[in-house]
Amino acid sequence: MNNVSPLKNIRVVLTQPSHPGNIGAAARAMKTMGLDALYLVNPRKFPHADADARASGALDVLQNARICTTLADAIGDCVLAVATSSRQRELRHEMMSARQAASAMIESAAAHPVALVFGNETSGLSSEEAGLCNLWAYVPANPEYASLNLAAAVQIFAYELRMAAVDAVHSPAPEFDAATNEQVEQVYRHFEETMIATGFLDPANPKRLLPRLRRMLARARLESDEVNILRGFLKTVRKPPTQ
Amino acid sequence: MNNVSPLKNIRVVLTQPSHPGNIGAAARAMKTMGLDALYLVNPRKFPHADADARASGALDVLQNARICTTLADAIGDCVLAVATSSRQRELRHEMMSARQAASAMIESAAAHPVALVFGNETSGLSSEEAGLCNLWAYVPANPEYASLNLAAAVQIFAYELRMAAVDAVHSPAPEFDAATNEQVEQVYRHFEETMIATGFLDPANPKRLLPRLRRMLARARLESDEVNILRGFLKTVRKPPTQ
């Protein structure tokens, strides 16, 4: 198991990490499990001596880290982005366990880039950030004290990814042509415009419709062909006759 | 799963830990997984402010930690002691994976005290210490960089113990308000009718469109509310003007 290739397609995204020590410890956790792509969305302090110290032998992961200004940038070319939480219901999505999510990620990562997304140490992921992701995963933790350190959560997910990668060597995944997050975003915009055009959505009073639509599309894990089908259909939808 | 009782019979033993920060982080890792018995064999610095800082909300685990002068003392009353390593062959014993070892520990811990033993950060367990244990377990790690932080190794083992304990009870699935197959079928029919009405779908020549639509809807695992949103939208789609 020197080369677990799906792991090379998996990036860890830390959004707005507050403590540089946690960034370093996360890099070390990643490397021990064979992950090397680290993306940082608006880190408060980076680079930083504390990050280097806690990275230990994983300085290369830190040095190659990419800095992004938005989560959308960090995951735009991915076919699957998994939002993480230590609380089972926090994100108001149907949640998978870390083990289940790792298995899904390894399957997708056989051929495409995949992201594992962690929120800020204190506030976690915002619902907007979580809404950009396709799956939501939690670490089954003690309900009386589920406060995992950020790097500890990265360690558990990275470990489950490695375990799933080892399992997957024995059972290759079926191929399918997954849509990128960018394509899915286009479907979302197209729905939004069409819903406004038909009068279904009142842009002055959208209520919870748009976040729900986004969540549903993210969960559906569309294929490229399906993006074409949906957009093709939406193009044929005309404005209603004015009444 | 508030009370996973075998976990209460499992103690974590850190032998000669050098860095008090690691002791604190290990305590936090334990508590997040429902372990609370920490034994320290000749810690170099303890108690210590760094331990408290890294323990975060697990100060109680630190405060209740027992200090021992030998490993034999720390595990004397246990029916099973598991020595850990991040290297598969280091201890010159037949090694189990963390997952296999967790399962064995949970079984024994149903009725008896059980110990999970970690070595010093730099030197690991001596062969004499390892020889006092009954089983030897490793974290399957990147062979090119298997250097897990002590608290990270504790986190993975503690997580596997919790997972094994939950498996032993049986895990309840997270709740969400899933649509019935009938509701999804209605969405499918509604899409089909609307696609015909807009001219997107030619019923005389449907090609692969309908099975693809069905597959996409099945994969999306819709919730009841989403069924209402989609059908509500489709209702607002009018026929195109005849050309």
C-alpha cells in the first residue's frame, strides 16, 4: 500500500482556521494517512511558526498548501465536496458517518478531485458553506462532549479515507461521469431564473426556497449528462402568459 | 448512545509521556469518544499548564488521572492490555489493526477492566513494556510517514473503540423526513408530463431520457418538502405558445 492513488485526488479544505498550530497538526494528520493536498480558505495566520512546529515531518504539506479566498474557489473543480461536523444534526442535512462518507469519497476519487471540508474551530461551517457541499458527514462522538480538536477530526477522517482506500483496492468502483460543482451551480442558477420567470419564486420573498434547492441539488450528486438534461428542459420552459 | 458501558471499563495508559500538551490533547481525544480513565506512568511534567490548555473541556479527565510508577502497576488489574504502535512490525509481535483490536477490547470490557497502552512520543514502548501486554495493535498509516502525534493515535484508537461499542449495541440511523417511493414516482410523472408539454420530450422518440430521469430522482433521495417544491414549481410551468 505505498501508493493509494484515490488519496491523491482528495484535498482537505480548512475554512478560516483560527489557530496556525491546528493547521500544522492537520497537515501532519493528513500525511500520516497519505493525503497531501491542503487548501486553506482565509486562514487567520499563515504561514506561522506554530504551524511549522506542529507539522513535524509534514512541512511539505504546509509548503504546498493553497490559499483561497472563498470555499467555492477551493472546491470548484471537485465532483464531490463533503462537509464535516462533530455533531450529528448540526448542519440540518442528512448526515453520513465518517466511515460511510470515506467510502463514498474513495469511490469518487478514483477519477476526479474530491474535497473534505472543515469549518472554523469555534463556529464550524456556516450554513451557506455547508450548502455548497454535496454530502454531510459527522464523527460519531460522545454526545455529552463532542468537541473534537480540528486536527483530531482531520485525523479521524484521513484515517477512514486510508482504510476505505485499502478496502477499495479489492473492490473497484463503477465509473460514472460526475458533474463538477461549477456545473451544479449552473443548474441551480438556471432553476432560480426559471422559477422566477414562471412566477413560482418571488425574488422579493424567496423564503427558504433557494437554500433548499441548493441542498437538494448538492445531495443528488448529478452526472454531467443529467446537468444537460435539466438545463435542456429548463430552456424549454417559457414565461407564463401575463394574466 | 449516551451510555456506552464497555467504554467505562477501558483505560488509556500513557507511559512516560514527554510533552504535557500531548497529555491534555489525549484527554480531550478520550472524552470526545466517551473514555474517561487516564493512567500516566512517570509523566515527565504533570500537572502542567500546557496539559490543561490542550485538554479544553476534558479537564475532569486530567484531574482524575492516576499516576503510576510502572506500567505493571497501571495494568495489573486488567484482563487485557493492548500495546499500540504506528508501525506494523515495530514491536516484534503479531500485530492487529486498530479496528480489530478495538473489537477485541470492547468484547473483554463488557465485564472487566481493559487497558490501551501508548509509549513515549520518541521511543515508543520498550520491548519489556510491550511484553507486559496481551495484544499488539497498530494504526494502518502511510508507510512513508507513519509518525502520528501521540494524541492523534489516542484519538484514532478511542474512535475505533467507540465505533466498536456502538456496533455492539447496534446503531440507530439518523432521522430525516424522506419522501416515499410513491411521492418520488409522482415527481417523475409530473416531470414527464411537463417535459412533454414544453416540447422538451418527444413522446414518440423519448430515447434514454425517462430512465435517466428516474435514476437521477432515485439517487437524489428526496425529502418530502423537496417533493412539494419540485411539484409546486412544475405546476407553474405553462405550455409554450403554439408555433
